[in-house]
Amino acid sequence: FFFNGGTFRESITSMVAAVIGMIPEGLYLLASVAMAVSTVRLSKNKVLVHDMKCIETLARVNVLCVDKTGTITEPGMCVYKFEPVDESKKTEVFGLISDMAAASSKDNATMEALQEYFNAGSGRIADKVYPFSSQTKYSGVTFENETYVIGAAEFVLRDRYGEYKDRIEKYSEKGYRVLVFAKYMGIPDQKPLTEDVEVLGFTALSNPIRKGAVDTFRYFDECGVEIKVISGDNPVTVSAVAKEAGIANPDKYIDASDLKEEQDYYNAVENYTVFGRVTPPQKRFLIKAIKEHGKTVAMTGDGVNDAPALKQADIGVAMGITGSEVSKDAAAMVLTDDNFATIIKAVENGRNIYRNIKASIQFLLSGNFGAILAVLYASLMALPVPFAPVHLLFINLLTDSLPAIALGLEPHSREVMKEKPRPMNESILTRPFLLSIGTEGLCIGVMTMIAFMIGYHQGENALLASTMAFATLCSSRLVHGFNCKSSGPVIFTNRLFNNIYLIGAFILGMVLITCAVTIPALHTVFQVQPLNAAQLLTAYALALFN
């Protein structure tokens, strides 16, 4: 109004059009489309997503908490060896365990393994059965006023553990889970044992390592994702299994029963990799402590007791086949094939989606910043307004939104897994990223104003200058879409033409802008002047300099 001498109405109209044209309103649609497409892609890879926000959070995961049984190892178990205390009573003790197993229900993998191995019972009918509890770590049965229990050595033997420590740990150190079978001198009633026991035998159970587990954990280690093993089993056993699976620092283990205060948990998660004898409430405390260290935590679980910890984690991952309905409801995503290796695809997907959305933001903001600089320069230099309102509408609808959405659909690459996970509190608009956007926007703005000045000096009025600026800005932004595919030069890589959506958006945009400035019938609609071949090639050449 002051510089160009136009009417107040014209100045307000141009200003409002310019401001509206600079707002990247397509960003919300772009993020929604990218997340939706990602959800569909994950479902094809056997991952069911409950909350789309977790897809972006996956890009930040730097600690993965896993259980031993069903995650590192196969869900099923088998008895490796039975060793009675008194070899002369082996048949009798074997029969007692067989009767106990027959009387118990198949409510967990341990009991299924016992029932399969101990199958020579006498057919005795149990007076009472005490099912296994994750809190007390034993199950029991009463036959004619005699009670027998079988469970974790530390919970059955208690202060007598030292008497049998060498016998137990010779198996634990090899990764076997050791159960103690004993006659109990009291009534269990599903409470912690308090009375004396008569030890009758030991049973070593084995869990084969999952196929592909070693490669999976090695891959996560290379990607900067730390593994924490949280299990209810003996820490020595869990440590041996973790070592066999290739998890880093498996020798740093601790018995969770030694953790009493909140500070104990905070210190333990910083110093240890393997946590044994963890109760369900302790899992939640451990996850909370890890998060207090500023980590982004994903946790796998399948039991009812895992639900609070799955909720506590930034991303809870449940098993679809063996997992309980409660754990599936609590988790943010479900592995429908129970294959732990599938989580790699989920993390890769999260990092790729983050990269694609970031590329789209880069495209939108740098292009808009270039247009702002062009308008600002023209205003400060008392030049005519370089763009008509219809120009900005054209840019907004066609050469802005379509390439941005296409960048959000960029094909996924495993290259993103070489990058370290981002801190949870890190903004997407980091200082280097904003500097890159500013530099790119400056280049686009300079090329646009060069085209404007060329047209301004060639034409008899400002219409030719506005047309050349319009054609250059549109073409520059379409070309710039390819720049946003990579942080480095993309022209010499095989990624230049790997996105058919971006290629389609580029071709469509170039066809439309060419038609707008060359077809006479469209000149009035788009408020442009016909460009000859030299002027059109000048606009395209300036665009390629970006």
C-alpha cells in the first residue's frame, strides 16, 4: 500500500492471499495419510497397531525389555534331566511327580513339560491342588495328608538354598531352569512357604533359543537399541540364556528380590542388563526407572500379569497367539505371529515413517519460506507484488500438497536403522534441520526473484515478471521434492527414481504449470502472460539450480 501505491483493498487482498498460501495446511493430512499407510503396511507384516501414535514413537525406541520364555526362547519347554536326591528312590519320586502333574491343570508351559515327561503315575487322586503363582513361584498338591510342592529353588528351599547351591547352579549356568520337588511340612494355601521341606529331587528344564533370535538381538545392538532381559527365572539361568542369544553384557545380572527401595531400581537399570526373579509389580517399577533415565522403552509381554508393565512402557508389545486378552488390550501393538523378529520390521517402519514425515515438512517449510522471502524482497524494494492470489492457490493445491504426500509415501529403506534412536524430548525441528530449511528456502527465493527481475526488465508491465516468478517457484518446488529425499545429494543414488508417487506428482505439476503459462484460454484464469520458449526454459533452468 505504501511502497507500490496500490489501493488499500488490493493490498489487503494480496497480503491475506500471501499469508494463507504460506500456511502448510497439508501437513496434517500428510501425517494422517502416512500413519494410515504405515498401519496397513505393518498389518501385512503381522503387526496389529492399536494406537497410531506408537508408530512415530517406534522411531525413538532405544531400550527394548524382553522376557526370557517366549521371547528369547521358544514358548514351549521340555525336561532336560531329572535328578533325585536319593538315587535308590528314583522310581518312587518319579511316580510322585507324575501323580502331581496329572492332578494339575495345564495352565502354563512348565506344567505342560512336566506332564509330558512325568507320565508314570499310580493314579492317586489329589485331595487338593495348589496352582502355580507368579508371586510364590511354586505349585503343590496334597495326597492323603502329605503335601508336595515343586517350584523355583530359591522359593522352595529359602534359607537352605546354600545346601544345594552347587547342585542347582551347575544346571543354571548352562541356561537350564531348575525346579525343586519336595515334601512340605505345612499347608501351602498359595502363600509363601514358611515350614520346613524334605528335598526329594531336582528337575532341569530347557528352552530352545528362538530361531533368528541371535540375528535379531545383534541387529538391534547395531541399531543402538539396548536390550534388557526381565524374567521371573533364576538370574544365573537367564544370564546364560541371554549369552547364548548374543545379548550384550549378559554377565551383568541381578536378583530382583534384592531390590527394595525406589532408588535401588533407578541404580539397577543403569548398571545391569539381566534381571531375574522379577515379580509382576517389579516389572512396572523397572520400566518406570528406565524411563526416568530419559529412555524410550518398548516392552514385550504375553501374560495377564504383564499388563501393568505394558501400559507403563512407551510402547507395549503383546503376543497374538500365546498372549492373554488382557495383555493384548494393554499393549499398543500386537505381534500376530508371535515372532519376536517381527518387531524389527515395526521399528524399521517407525523410523522410516519419521524420516518421510520429516522430508515432507522440509519440503513444505522450505518452499513456503522461499515464497515468503520473494514477497518480502519485492515489498522492501518497492517492486510489484510477485504473485497474484490465484498463483498461491495453484501452488497450495497442486505443486505443494501432491509432492508432500508423495514424500510421505517414500519407499522404506533399512538405511535408517544405521542411525541412532532420537531422544524422547528432541523436537523434530532441530537447529540443523531449521538451518537446512532456511538455506533451501533462500535458494528457492533467490531463483524466484531472479526470474521476476528478468521478466520485469523484459516486459512492459509487471505481468510478465509475475508469470516468470510463478513458473519458477512452481518448478523449483517440484524439483526440490527430489532434494528432500535424502540429507545428501540424491542425484547420484539409486533412490532418485524409486518413488513412483513423487515422479507422478512432478510430471503432473510440470504439465499443469506449463499449460497454465502457455495455453491462451488459461491466461485470464491464472492471471499470467504467455511465455515464449526462451522465457519458459529460463524458468526451468533456474528451478534446476535448486
